[in-house]
Amino acid sequence: MAGNSFGEIFRITTFGESHGKAIGVIIDGCPAGLSIDMDKIQYELDRRKPGQSAITTQRKESDTFEILSGVFEGKALGSPIAVTIKNEDQKSDDYGHLKDAYRPSHADFTYEMKYGTRDYRGGGRASARETAARVIAGAIAKQFITHSGIKISAYVSAVGKVKLDKNYQQLDLQQTDSNIVRCPDPEVADKMIALIQNTRAKGDTIGGVITCVIKGCPIGLGEPVFDKLHAELGKAMLSINAVHGFEYGSGFAGTEKYGSENNDAFYSTAEKKIATKTNFSGGIQGGISNGMDIYFNVAFKPVATIMQPQSSIDNQGHDIEVKGKGRHDPCVVPRAVPIVEAMAALVIADHLLRHRTTQL
């Protein structure tokens, strides 16, 4: 199976299935000597783990990680870092009735057609359980990019039709984790939470949007052709389970503007630095970071598993009815915030290392 690795220099490979013994990640290219703060890794995992609140899946996983190689006396050795997380609360019996069924909008059908077999327990490799491994790698990438003064912050900006009608500059992003939905506006957060609770009560699910901001990114990250920085960020975000959309800068709203409205004019700051008066480019021009804030939105579809009967077929082509069973998120975005941050950190870490080789 191809496609389990991401990155060029700071490169990760994840492994494991939702109901297997463990999941994990191998991180290659982490610079030697980097101090690894274990508490910061666990903090990020705790933000993503199941069972953390009343509006998430009630699967109970401590998500305690174990580093097997690549770190000695708290510092990266420069060799591959291997990390595992044991799966502790699998209830595979919850999926026995789906052994031969193709669930609507899941990977069951396409996976079986491609590989001729599949792990039906919780979606196997296609499960969002895999993203815990990405969060581990992203937590280490965050520690690396911090040395360059870069900070990544993501937050929930929409759940269904409940939207946060403020841009990130009007918000105190330190308040993001002050509530269970991870929206930095308390009033809007309460409305989002109520919508998710009502949705769960109906046995349904709801989608949402996560906004991410990257501050302090230096000028020059990204390559001008196929590896444009926004293209790399887009691939990273679209690789996350349930993501159906990505836009950066003015995004789709920019299509409604004239060029004279959407262009970012340059000026010289009081410190004699070049900046732009506006930032519709989202901090990226020509695929290369320009030193302004990078910001983008990531759209998540409603979780495909719902607690309502749905018509489908089995692997013999027979008409069947399927209904979700077990523990599932009514809305994925609260737990996806650290995943978005992790994938953004992996892209920036990789391009920081690539950028070191572009000039003498």
C-alpha cells in the first residue's frame, strides 16, 4: 500500500489500524540535538483523543505514547524517531454486523475494490484513529519550528450554519481551548455546542470549518512550481479524514472581487521592512511565503456514521439496511483542531529544512 508517508526532508510514515494492537509513526529527518518535550507531545494528543468531552466519541483511549528510538537524554539523535500508541478500548464487536456491508460515504467499498480485502473493525487503516500518529509528529515539528519564531493556531470557525463572523485578528486565540468546541468566541461556542448536542440527540452528524493561522513564517518557504507552499498545505489538509475543502487567503470570496480590490500593495515599514498593506494573498505569493500571516480554512463534512437507518448494499450486491452502532463523533471539528495544526507544522518544518539548501 502506497501513500503512508508525507514530507521530503522532515518525513513521516504512519502505521497501524483502528482496532489493531497499536498505531504509530516513524519520523525521519528531525534535526539532531532538538530538545524533545514529552509533555508537549502528550498535551497535543490529549487535545485530539476520544472521550474528552460530552460532544465527542466516548471511546476511552489514554493515548499514552512510547518512543522506541531516535531520542536520547531528551534530545533527537538525528536518526529515525519511532513512536507507538497502544489501542486500549477497542470494541470490535460493534462492527461485526458491517463485515459484508458497504456503509454510505465510507471507504468500505473503494478500499475492498482496490485491495481485495479490508479491516472492517472501525474502518481499519481508513479510520481517523490514524491521525493520532500525525499529531505526535506534528508536536515534534512544532517544537522545531518554534526556534524560528513560528507559531501555529487553529480554531473552529463554523459548525453547520453557526458561523464565527470575525476574522482571526479580531479574536483572542488564547481562548480557543477554553471550551469543548474550541471556538475562541464564548457566545458563538455555546451555540455550536447546542447544535452538536441536538444533532447527536437525533442520531445524526454535522460538519464544520476550522481556520488556521501561521504567524512568524519567514520569507521564502515554498517552491514555485509543483511544491508551492499553499499546494503543500492543501494536500496536507485534504489528507485528513472527512476534509472536503481547502481555501487560503481570500479564497473563494476572492472570485467576487476585481483585481484592483484583491491585490496586496507593497510598502516599506517604519523598520524598513517590505510588507503588504492588505493580505488577501494569505501570506503566500507565487507559491512562496512573503512574511505576512498565512491563514486558511479547512472544511469538514458531516461524519459518515449516523445512528439512523440507511439503505445500502452488501458485497454480494444485495439490498440491505445499515445503522451506526457504538461510539462516534457527532461532529469531528473539535477534535480535528490539533490535527490541522499538526499537518501545518509538518509542512512548515519540511520547507524550513528545504529552504536551508537554497542559498550559499
